[in-house]
Amino acid sequence: MSIEDRIGPYRILRLIRRGEQGSIFLGFDDRLDRRVVAKLYSLPADPARSKRVLQEAQLVAGLDSPRVVGIYDVIVGETHLAMIMEYVPGCDLEELLGCCDLSLASILLVASDVAAAIALARQQRIVHGDLKPSNVLVTTEGRVKLTDFGIAQAQGSAHSRRGSPSSVSPEQLRGRPLDVRSDLFALGCLLYRLLAGQHPYLKDGAIDAAALLGGAPPLPPTLADGTPVPDALSELVCELLAADPERRPQNTHEVRQRLHEIASGLPRTLHFPLAEEARPAFREETADELPLQIPGSLRHQGRSRMPLRPGQWSLFGIGRDWRRRQWLAAAVVALVALAWLLVGLWPASYRVHVPLPEVVIEVGAVLPEGRDTHWLLDQVRDHALRIEPGLVFSGELPPFRSRSLDRSLATLRQAPPPEQLRVALHCQQAWCILGLERERATWRRYRQALLLVDAPAAHWQQLIGLTVAELFAADG
């Protein structure tokens, strides 16, 4: 694949995998300096069906929740559609289950987060229809996001194409219309596998139709580590796996409430145990996961130095293949357009004061080498300036301190900055929480990032960049 391959404004880095529904690529958004995932779908030749696919993609793109992988964009060509999605570091649940068994607390967390995603889809009258472990992503913070609503359809419709065998419901097998109870059945299959270590209805990768239509098989009394399975959880799984949709829970609210009640009986922890349990399965962020490092002098200033052919003319290496008249006309148009852009788009300055950060380092906690407080503040400043080039910072620490001393009368009379950016850092042995808060007289916005101490510096930079981007994305 060429380094120039693009889908709209998104640069494509490499192929991640090819699936039954379409190819999935890792890409990069140069405008926001973030990785993205691009999933490609073939459009039907029939214009009416193609229009329905586009409407469905736009409907899915409207889902907005921390428990659902975000859809940033929908790019449409003549024969294909691409959904540009959030890149989620970590692993998927299928990868995780291949290397370890989860604790009861983590199982309940996964089920609760997936149920929350199903609830959001239900509000938009969307049925996922392919809820399987590989579509459940585990983040490095120890939470879960549901992805791949690619074959999702409006609630009450019948799928023309079935999902994966691990997510097929009895009504789906019979070709009947699907609703939220179909996704809840798939959630029951997922819970059964997490608790029993195997799918309730799959044999040698194929669905056992007789077993599927016959009801739920019994759960083992304990997990692999010997932890007893709560009776309330066994009862819930049994109800979710009922062959008759009328005998299942009829909405996500009931399921989420029952999961919460079961979880409330477990010992409380101050962190999500899923993060520690999933860490061995997290994929490494290699050079292949990052944009190709083409030298800037070649990418931006590189010019051909081949001898000119007869009829060619250039200035500083520009316009080699144009005639003189074409080049001069294009130069005049470009200069006029540039002048209008500079007048209309030149960023206005906006002053922000940064007080001394609040830093708490617990006993025994040590920041990674090279990542001290000044390094973090440099990252915050640089990412903020990429998003808002007109920001003018002031503060007591070097990253925000003005480099020139202006004691003129006009400067002394100037009103204080209208906004403050407060920075807080709280570190324990395994993690740090970076808190960022923008505050004005009548407005406040707060965002935070969980930074794992043993994560690479590039991972810290990415999380800080995403947090700053959310903080400065809009003025609320």
C-alpha cells in the first residue's frame, strides 16, 4: 500500500484485517493528530439499497456514548462506503479470553458496559445484531466499548444477512424481526461464555440449532478460579437465553439494574480490576501503528531537480509541467485566494492564565524518567496550540511563562486573562491521573486522563492529546 493512500482526508497506514463485512484499516487524521480506524463496505448496485445503507451508516454514526466506539465520519464513493471510527488501544474480548479467565467483578463490569451500549442503541431504535467477543473492545483504562454496528438495522426489521454464529438468536434463526431482546439474548451468550468458559450453543464453530431452540444449558456452579457463581446471576443468564423472546427481560433497564445489584454484593475496589487482568492481552503500540515518519524537508519542501524539457518553465522548482501563461494565471489566483484566507482565518489571540499546578505524588510513586511536571505541561501547551493557535498563555512555570518582559503602561492596565487553565496531577505507584480544567466567570469544563506509569511515552502523549482535544474542541 502506498503511503499516499487516503480515504477522504484520512491517511491510511496499513490493513488491520479483512472480515466478512469489509476491510478494516488503520489510518491517521493529520488535522487532529490522532489515529482512526476505517472500515470499508461495498455499496449495492441498486441506488435505492445503496441509499438505505448510507442512511443506516448515518444513523449508527449518531450514537454517542463512552460505551460505544465513536464514529467520526462517513465517507462515500461510487462503489464503497467507509466509516471512520475511534481507535481504541487495548484488546478485544476474544483476544483477552484467549489468554486468561476473568474474575467475577470483571465479568459483571463487561456485562454492565455492554448492556449500557445496547441501551443507547435501543434509544435510537437500532439493533446491533452481531454482539460477539471480538466486537467488545477492552480499553487500557479497564472499561468496555461496543463496536461494529455495521449490520445494525432499525428495530423491528428482519435481517437479510445473519450475524456471527456466536450472536444468533432463535428468532434470527427463524428469520423473524429483531428487537432489543435479540441483543439481550446475545448478551446472555456472552455472559455464559465468560462464566462457563465456552459458548452455550456452539459446537466445532457451528451453531447447534436444536440446542438453541431448546433453552439454556445449566451454568457450572463456580468460575474457573473456584469463585461461586451467584444464584441471581445464574437466573439472569437463564432468562436472557430463553428461546421465546417474551420470556426474556423486555428492556435493558431491568438487566442493568439486576447486574448492579449483583455487583453491589462484591467487595468494593478503588479501581477497575479488568485493566490489570487484561494487561497481558493489550497489543503493543509498534512503529506500524504510527504514521510513517517521512522527513519534513521531503514531505513539504521537496522539489524535482530533473532538467527541464522544451516548453517547461519553473520558479524555485514549482510549475515544471506547466506553460508560462498557465503558471502565471494560477499564481495570481492562488495569491488572491491566500490573501482572503489570511484575512478571514487568521486566528485571533485569546489569553489564558495557568496557575501553579496541583501535584500530589504518593509515597513510593515515581514518574517515568523524562516525564516530569514540566514535560507534562509542555505536552498540554503544545496540544492546545495545535487546536487553538491564537492562545496566549501566561503563568508562573516556564512552559506558560511569557518569554518577554513587557512593563508598558498599556500592558499594566490590561484586564486579567478571561480564562484560567488549571492543571492537577495525582500519582500512585501504578498510575497517574492528569486533570485539566478550563474556567471562566460563568463557565467551566473538566477532563481527565488515566496515565499508566509503565506505558510508553507515546501512549501518554496520545492520551494527553485526546484529553486536550476534548477540552478545547468547543466552547460549550
